[in-house]
Amino acid sequence: MTLGSTLTPLTSTVWWAHTSDASDRLLRLLDGTERARNDRLRHQADRDRHLLGRAMARLALAQLAQCPPEEVTFDLVCRSCEEKSRTGADPGERGPHGKPVPSGPAHGWEVSVSHSGEWVVLAVAEGTPVGVDVEQVSAARDLDGLVGYTLADTERSVWDALPPLERIGAFFGYWARKEALLKATGLGLSGGCGGWRSARRTPRPGWSPGQVAAPRRRPG
């Protein structure tokens, strides 16, 4: 696990880990609920990704807040459920869920975790919402079914004009930045991808990390 750039106002620090970094020694960094969830995951790869995400978050926040990792705690906040309750809609019966918001000594920091394939990424920012996403580009996905849901009209026009071989990487670039934005808001994919427009016109191909702080809604 490696620490990225030094934090400055309105920026974030990004940590990356490979699934080969997973170790049982990191389990001590998880609380009881997190360990129980880790145990419920059926596949070792899923357990490794979950373990790394939670361990990285505690280690990073402990370093930044200058406290032991065991003192870092999280509250789960679901903006979608909060909005439903505010409007009188029934949020439904669900267990604890939502975006992890640091509490205790790490209060005031924001975190976001994403993983895809063999990589896990963590973004940390102070005093501003942050979201991060990483996607492994795959031609096996049903892009025709996803493009209409994901892209705004102006983005779809740009995407349609790309050479066919460039469309796969471009799509995942759009997806990564939009999911990062929605994670920053706390809404997640329930916020809908098509209502948000990416600032970059043609995403770069390859592995597609996206990161955003202080999101602002823009018309499609």
C-alpha cells in the first residue's frame, strides 16, 4: 500500500493497493461488524478487496488524525434514504448501509473506496465530499444497454462519433467519473448517471480511475 500526494486544501490523497497486499494481519483493523461482513463473503477475492478497503481507510485516517487505527470509527449515511424520509417517502426496511463517514478523532475527513479486478483505491479529503471509482475495461459488458442509462445526450453524441475500437475505453472513463461523483454526493448509483455530465469530452482508454471533490450538479 502506498500513500499518494501531500494533502492541500480542496485536494485529496489517493491510496492504491493490489489484492496481493491482503493479509490476515490486517483483520485486527476491522471492527466486529466489518469482520462479520468479511466472513460472509463467499469468494476469497471479495474478502481480500473488502479487507484492504477497510484497512486502508483506518490506516490513512489514523495517520492524518494522529490517532491509533483502532480509534477510527465510521457512521453509515445514506443520502438517498435521508431524502426519502425528508419527502415523506418510505425508505423501506434495510440493514445498516450507506457511505462511511469518519467519526471520532477522524471527524471532518471524508473517504471513498472502490475496487475492480486486482486493485483497490481509497480517496481521502478534509472538509469536502470525495468520491473515487476504478473500473477494469472489459469488452464483455453489455455497453448498448448501459450507454443509454449512463451518458447524457451531449456525451452520447461524442461517444457515438468515436471509432468503434475507442468506445469501450471511453465508456468506462465516463462511468468511472460519474460513479465517483455519485459516491461523493452519498447517493451512489441511485442518483442516476445520465443526469450528470462529465467535464472531459473524451475519456482516456485503459484502466479508468475517477475522482471528484465538492460535486456540483450540471444539466445534461
